[in-house]
Amino acid sequence: MEGVPIEVESAGVLRACPYLPEAPMELGPWVTRRHGEAKGAEFYMDALRYSQWLWQRGKPAQAILQINKAWMADLSVESVLQVAPPPYRALGWILERAAGGGSGFLGNPVRHFQHLASRMGGPRAEIRRWRAWLCFHLAERALAGGGFARDGVQLAREGLWIPGMHRALDELKLRGWKGEAENAARALTQAAPAFCRPASR
């Protein structure tokens, strides 16, 4: 499969995602665990830094899990979003570059977000569910033509209804962080199917 060409900076480290904060040091799961139950701005930034670190080391599926974790944050003070906007564009960027398999294990993000959205629990589950549905649509758009199918068995067995992209955006406008829906809409607009690009790109 082909996707967007992978750019390596040095010593096997992939080019940084321009939509995630820099990860200047060695990171691990401890970076988000150290916050405990406090899921504020520092937790949000650490999850995004760890996502960057994982991406650069050829672990796109794990990088996406950290993006998921960042959306758990309770950002009552939203000034951090000026520094690190909601990571929809980061997700689209990673998906487009990881689609061909050359940057490490990606799994099936479409199925992942379907399962995440339909089984969401815990704090702020409602808005996190709508974020997952929006990411589901972003993944379908970015990975179109690459064989990343929905989980049809779950759809049939559970009679699962998948809300449309515009419904998910409307819910983000109502329930999400300030400017989040606009950020997500921009990511959807910019997402181009990785498998339908001209060969020269």
C-alpha cells in the first residue's frame, strides 16, 4: 500500500508532527500517570507530547491512543488550547502518513474509533463519545481506499447507529471546548484520502 511518503529526521526518528507539541526528552507512560485523577491542562499537554514521542519512534497506533487520552482533559481554563489546539489536525496528519504501513503499526483506526465511541464510559463520557465519532469520520476520510473497514459484525449484532459527521460537529459546538468544532471541521476539510493521492506526492 502507498500513502504519504514518510520523512525520517535522524537515527530512525520520524519527522515531528507539526500539530503536536515537541517531545524534547525520553518519555513513557509515567508522563500522564503522574497526574493521577487531575486531568487538567498539564495532563493534556503531557498526553500530546507523549503522542509526538511515540509517533516519532514509529508507533502511530500508540500515538493515537495518547491523542484519545488528551481528550479526557477537563480544560476549564482553555488558554492551553491557544498553545496546543484540539488535536484533530494532528490525528489527520498521522493517519495520512501512517496509512501505508511504513511508519509502524497503525491497526484499523476506523474500527478503533467505532469501538471507542460506542463503548465510551467514565468522566465526561458524552462529549468524549462525540469526539470519538468525529475521529471515526476523520479516519474514514483520511484512510479511504485503504481497506480500513468498519466493524460490520458490531453494526449488525448491536444495531449500532453511526451518527453523521455534521451531527458530531454540531455536538462539539454545543458541548466541546471553545473553538473545538471549528478546529475539527478544518481537519476534516484538509484530510485527503492517503490512497488516492497522485504518485508524485
